[in-house]
Amino acid sequence: MTQPATAPRPIVDEIRERLDAALVPTSLLVSNDSAQHAGHMGDDGTGESHFTVTVESAAFTGLTRVARQRLINTALADLLATRIHALAIRATAPGE
């Protein structure tokens, strides 16, 4: 008997899981902004194409804004290459 196909996990959940593992954040908020971009370039119709990540992590201490973004982009690399069209990032170290 064939099993019914399961829907892929929401990208928001995948983003949270990967950033939790990579950065051990003290604070993490992932917002799906796709509805604000419906019909725009990069909207693939899934409702999961544009996101904002607000993250605080000790891993960012002493790093530049670009270096912080690179850490996030590395953790999400395959999603950015295939399923995420746009990602806004706000990355801070504790106490900033």
C-alpha cells in the first residue's frame, strides 16, 4: 500500500531549527513576510519565499555585520539556493 505524500515542513520551522543548532541563540524570531510580496518578483506562489530573521547570539560577539550574515547564510545555504527568495537579517550579540 502506498503512503500518502506528506507536505514539506514549513520553511519557518526549518530556519528556526538550523539557526538554533548553528548559533545557539538567546533570542530568535523568524517572520514569514511572503504575503507582503505576493505577485512580486521571487513570489513562487507557495507563500514561503520572503522571510525576516531577528537573532541574538553570543556567536556574533566581535563580528562585523557582514560576518554575522555569513554565519546565517551558511546555516541556511541550501534553502537560500532553492526555496528562499529573500531574507532580511537583524543579527546582534547579547548586550547590543
